[in-house]
Amino acid sequence: MAVYTEVLDEELFSFLAGYDIGDLLSYKGIAEGVENTNYYLHTTQGSYILTLYEKRVNEADLPFFLGLMQHLATKGLNCPLPLKSRSGETLGRLAGRPAAIFTFLDGIAVRRPTAQHCAALGSALAQLHLDGRDFAMSRPNALSVNGWPPLFAQAEAQADRVSTGLAERTRRELEALQRDWPTDLPNGIIHADLFTDNVFFIGREVSGLIDFYFACTDALAYDVAICLNAWCFEADGSFNLTKGRGLLSGYQAVRPLEASEIDALPVLCRGSAMRFMLTRLVDWLNVPPGALVKPKDPLEYDRKLHFHRQARNAREYGLVT
Amino acid sequence: MAVYTEVLDEELFSFLAGYDIGDLLSYKGIAEGVENTNYYLHTTQGSYILTLYEKRVNEADLPFFLGLMQHLATKGLNCPLPLKSRSGETLGRLAGRPAAIFTFLDGIAVRRPTAQHCAALGSALAQLHLDGRDFAMSRPNALSVNGWPPLFAQAEAQADRVSTGLAERTRRELEALQRDWPTDLPNGIIHADLFTDNVFFIGREVSGLIDFYFACTDALAYDVAICLNAWCFEADGSFNLTKGRGLLSGYQAVRPLEASEIDALPVLCRGSAMRFMLTRLVDWLNVPPGALVKPKDPLEYDRKLHFHRQARNAREYGLVT
């Protein structure tokens, strides 16, 4: 949680003058978001979010992310809609950063989802996959199977400082994943980071999906696997099969999984756990001095990998066939 | 700027259930406030601020602060109104902290006030002083002339690390202040921390005063001196007499200063500059490891003290007589 970029009033006023959103009544820096700086804006016309893109987001990817949100919002999916300025642009510049203004989404991110939350999330994920089908742009997933070895290379020498044997475990796991990774699954737009902080609920209903800054083109079922990892494990590391059932049946109610996707689910879970273990490990070993954000524990995903290595089929994740 | 205390959804829901403010639709940690943790709440009934009081605020003082805000809001002053829970209390407990819910105030804190802003601020300050007259509670000012020597004692030995000669300058200044400090000025409720971040504007009008957690009973003109220090110096350390005129004439239009207050203005300016120099100096020398908040520069107020030592009368602050 952090505000990385402070904005001067004058800069903000002149930036907002480029949009047809009324007069500014109030703005507050929001203490969340690891990658970007977000401000809550209240104007005479309503509430908005102003996002300033920090260095971790590649500026060249922003047209894809903003275009995708625009596409999905137009389809009726509840995601932030980037507003067009008077000159027709969704992307501007403020305080030396790329910046955009979005509609404000109500809703609350649940920290401890129930099986019902998981079911609602599963349906929303499937709807996202359907709504993304006719989006014209594409973006390769840099954090898929070919991206993992170079990530690991950054951390390998120091991995055992974090946990004894981690380097060797990871080497073997990466070999298995390279060998077994599926290449023929239905592809499309995936969110690729749909953790609980990126899903808003009002009551039991999903009211919004946010933070599309890892979205890319990849196997749709890989997104399902990311969510199984993020939503269905308990704090003690155990897998909650009831939550898995909720998530998978919620998904299937909107978009039934194909046989190839069902077969691939265990290896996709291993792969997505590897992806988060590796990025967390690299961050863990490279905390900059004075960092405002506490790095996340890579070992949480090392333990999930251990669980996934023993899973034989999608039933063990809660798939009801 | 910081969120010091993270609140769990379940705790928050059960806390909010004690208030008649509708159903929660959204909440966001706000990245501002040095002393406390603030959340923006959006409910089916409107917008609110939830404040959790951190350790720097003395819990025994909270009834005074909340009672004062209630008193002033009832008088029509735009300040946060603490809401009563269903059981009639303005102060509750959440996440192990004292906590309260307030009405949300629109408005924008100006970082570079103009003379017009200073005039509006002066009038709002005078109105606060008038509205506070019949508030029944009182609270001594621990950060007035008798509080400064013990503060300095915490920093004296290391003061010259911050600036050569600072210890000796401060010793002499404290002696002069002890000798010359006025004791017979009109007393009442003062805000005591009315920096630009604590005053909201919409256009040229003051739309709200916030952060009453240093409010106390002291000389009203001491509050004027605090504002002259906080609002009328430029970033380069120069005193802007036009802003001083704005502030003082705005104040006088609502509450004319008495002759004793006018006479005392230079020494009150010295004293209030000393107060902020000392608290900043102590904070500067005691930054905890991993601090989220950058300490403010004590030397800014050391330089202001130098200006004040040369001022002979209130005209040099912009008083038009």
C-alpha cells in the first residue's frame, strides 16, 4: 500500500480540466495497490479513480490494458472504465507519469473468501473469458513457462537462504513443467492476477474486477489455476475442496471446461504456483532499502507446489464430473 | 501518510453494525494523516471517514476532541461531526484501537496558499474561536511555554548534529520566551495545528477544518501566530507580507484582536515557531527504523525564529491599523 507519486494541486487541476467530469471537490491518496499510485476523486459529477502508472508497469503495454478494460466494460463486465479526455484519449500524463481516470467501483475485497465467494468468483472469471473473446489486441504472457527459467536465474544462487533445498526443488519442478506444459488449450484474454484484493463483492455478488495490469493472452484454464491457488487454500496451507468445488462449478456454469483443460488442471496449478513463487522469491531477495511495501512470502507458493505435485486429476481440486 | 492499523472485514462489519449509516459499499485506506489511521467509507447512505486512533493520541483526551468537534459542528462550523452509535456513543473500539466515524467533508487542502486563501483561513480561524467560547470542557496546552524546556532536554545534546549552534540558539531563545511570554491574553479553544493540510477549500472558500487532535485551551492569538508561521512564509523562507495582511484582516473581520493580543503577536510568533521547531527536532532525532512517515525539517522553523526575532510589532506581520 503506498502513494508513490505526489501530485501538485495545479498539475491535478490542469489535468482534470481535460476531462468532462465536473469540478473537483475532494481527492485522497489511497493506501493500496503495489504497482501504481491511486487517488480517489470526488467531483460534482461523481466518484472516480485516478491512476498514475509507476515504473513497474511497461508504458508500451498501457494501450492494451486500457483497451481491454474499455472492451470489457462495454460488454457489461463490472471493471473500471477508463474515461476519454476531451481530446478522445484514455491515457494522459500527470506528474511525469502516464495517468488515466476510471469510473469508481463500489464493493469490498474479501480477505477470507467463503465457498460462495469462490463460486461467484468462478462465474465472474468465466464471464471475463467469454467477454474477452472478441477483443482485438493480444499480449503474450511473459510470466508463463518460458519466462520462469530466467526469473529463477535471478534468484537461484540465493534461494537456499530463504529455505534449505529450495533451489534444487525448484530446478526439478521447472524441468517437469517444461516437459509437461500443455500447448494446445483454448486461448484467450486472461486476467492472470485475480487475487482476492482484485475482486470486489457487495454481499455475495461480485461487484467488480480490478487491476488488469498482468492481463495477457494465454490458456484460459491457466487463469482458473491461478484462482484455485489464490482463493482455495487456507492460511494454514491446506486446500479447501469445498471452495475448489465452488470455484470450478461457478466457472463451469458460465463456460464449461473442455476435456483438454480438465486434464491439464493439475499441471496448470503447478505452473501458476511456480509463477508466483518465483516472482515473490525475486522480490523477497531484492527488497530496496526504505521500501514501503512488505514483500510477500515465496514459501507460501513453495508449499502449494508441494500440494500440487501430489494431485492426480481435476477431481482433487473439486471438479464434479 | 500511512495506514497503521489494518482492519479485518468481519471486525469492520460488526463495528459498523452499531451505527445507523446504511450498508457498506466500499472502504479504502487513506494515505494521509501522520497521527492516525483513516479509512474512507462509502455506504448506501453516503460517505464517511473512519478514524482509528494510534498510540500518539492520548486516549484520555479523546472525549475532549470528539466533544469539541460535536460542539463546533452543531454551531455550524464545517468540521467533521463524530457520529453517535446506536447506543449513543461517539467513541468505540475497532481492531484494538479507539475508533470513531465522522461525516465526510469535501474540499481540497491547498499546498501553496494565496493571500486570498490566507484571508479565508483567517476568518475561519476567528469563527472557530468565537464558536468555541461556550464549549464546556477545557484542556491545557502541553506544548506551550512550560512544555518546551522538557522537549528541548530530549534533543539538546544532539541538536548541533542537525545544525551547528542550534543548541545554543535554542537555549537563548527559550530564556527570552520564558521571560517575555504573555499570560493575560484572551483565552479559549484553539486548534493549535491549523497547517494547510488541515484546511479544505472549495474554490476560494474554506469548506472544512479537520484534525482537532492538538486542540486545547490557550491564548486565542497564539493560534493566529501558529497560522502566520504555517501559511505566510514562502518555500524559500521569506515572509510574504501580503499573505500576512490577508490572514490578519480576514481574522479581524470576524473577531477584532485586542490591543494586548496585537502587542504580543511577535512573541507569540516566536513561541509557536519554537514549538514546531522543538517537536520536529525531537522527531528528527528519533526516526524509528522502518518509519513510513518522513520527518519534517526542524530547521525550517529555526529559520522562521530568526525572522521573528527581528520583528518589532504586529505591523511587520501585516496588521493594518
